[in-house]
Amino acid sequence: MGNLLCLVQVDQSTVAIKETFGKYDDVLEPGCHCVSWIFGSQLAGHLTLRVQQLDVKCETKTKDNVFVNVVASIQYRALTDKASDAFYKLSNTRAQIQAYVFDGYTRSIL
């Protein structure tokens, strides 16, 4: 029913990405919004602003040939003003953060 009336509800702690004719247009804050599909507007998706946790398990070898297991708990969240970058530039957020942390731990322990 919401799409028929062009009304869209964005839940608390989330933002919605609005596109017009397939091009990025705006970030919609929580609340009710009018997204007129007649004029080519649509929602590309939603992005949560809640803090999320990612546990990264790293196993690396030290200089004295000892294997060390480290579990890092990373807490992250998307920023409201960078929501469009987070939505369009990151394809797999969890995997990209995990790779970044794993590379950093490997370099710092050696």
C-alpha cells in the first residue's frame, strides 16, 4: 500500500538510499517520506546505523617460530553523513573489515 501512495517509512536507527532514474539522489532519515515513483524515484536499499560486532580470528607465526591465535572483536557502524559511501562503495562490509584487520595483525605480530 505504501508504494501505491508513494509513502515510505524508514525505521529508527536506519537510513534509506533514494535513487531517481537509477542515480543516487538522497539519504532518507528515519520517519515518513514521499518517494514518487511517477517521477522516477525509488528506494535502492536500507542501511543500519546500529553498532555491529565482528569477531576476527587471526593465526600468525612470530619471529621465534611460535604460532599465536588472536581473536579481535571489532565494533563498527555506518555514519549518517557517509551512508551513501557505505552503501555504494562497500560490496561485502564484513569480509573487507576482516581482511583489513587480519593484514594489520599479521604485520604487527611479526
